[in-house]
Amino acid sequence: MARKLSPKCKRCRREGEKLFLKGARCVSSKCAIVKRKYPPGVHGVKGTGRITGYGIQLREKQKAKKIYGLLEKQFANYFKRAAGLRGDTGESLLQLLELRLDNTVYRLGLASSRDEARQLVSHGHFLVNNKKVNIPSYKVKPGDIIKVREKSFNSPRFKDLLINLDKHETPPWLSLEVKKLEGKILGKPQRKNLGEIINTKLIVEYYSR
């Protein structure tokens, strides 16, 4: 399976903002954006020149790709699916991305980052409606119940998780029973409930060229 192997902190610096790709490190003083808030590369603090309209659209698309950890073809396929749905294409795109199983596990607080959520799902630590699912891109839907497998519940990874889960803010479209490590999809995510600010209008304009 293809993976993006470039350093995560450089991805944030390229976009000029925190993309929260490394969990707790992103909210600490060690965050690369705090230390070096300029693009990576030989130009250093000089950064880059003036960005064209096309460049702004491209950067927004690249930012969304990096946030959700997708490759170019994967992201383009999600946009194609969103464009075929009724309603606002940008809103539909965000909903398709948010309803990926790995993203939902991250939003529930059962992983510190989307990369960790993807790894935990791939290793078979989660059940969806009491069936093991190890496909990170699996699409969940309202009413689905996601929980940690009984065999995994007592592992050090999830025992440590219980300590910090009480501080986690679950988005309105999800509910979480902390003691059971079990979450439920209450409805479709809305743009206003998302932590990351993605300008989907620019992404739609990019693909509509």
C-alpha cells in the first residue's frame, strides 16, 4: 500500500499552519510551526514569492490532502464522488472524508493522530457494529457503533488512553462512552463542527478548472 513518507513537520511548515499530524507534539513547544514558521527549503525565512490564484487553490487542496493523510488519486476520487452527490460539493467532500473509519477513531479520541488511528484500524483493534474492520477508508454512517475489541481493551495503549479521554472534546456528531471505549455516529458531520478550517470553495474551483 502506498504511503506518504515525507516528514510531518515539514508538511505543516509548507502550509504555514498546524495540521495536527503528530498528536501531542503539535500542542507543545516542540511544534515546528512554533520554532520555524516559514516554509522548508534552501530559501529559509525568505519563504516564497507572490502566490497566484491557481497557487492558492492548489495549496488549499494540498492542505486538505495532508490533514486526512491521502494520496493524490485517493483525494481526487473522493472529490469525484462528492461532485456526483446532491447538495453542496464542498460540504459533501468534507462529510466523505470525515466519515472514514480512521478519521472517526481520531475524532472520538481513541487515537492521538490520524496516522495512529490508521495504524490501529489496520491492526484490527476496532469493531464496527460488532464486526472487525481493518480498512482505514471504511465508510461509517449514522447509527454505527465503533468500539475497541475486547482483546485489545487491556493493552497498555488503550489503558493509557483512558487517563486522557475525560479531557477530550467529542464533536456533536459523535458520542463516546469512555469506560467502554465505545463511540456512536449520531449524524453527518457539519462544516461548523470541524476543528480544521478548510476552504472547500477553493478546492472545488481547483478541480473545476
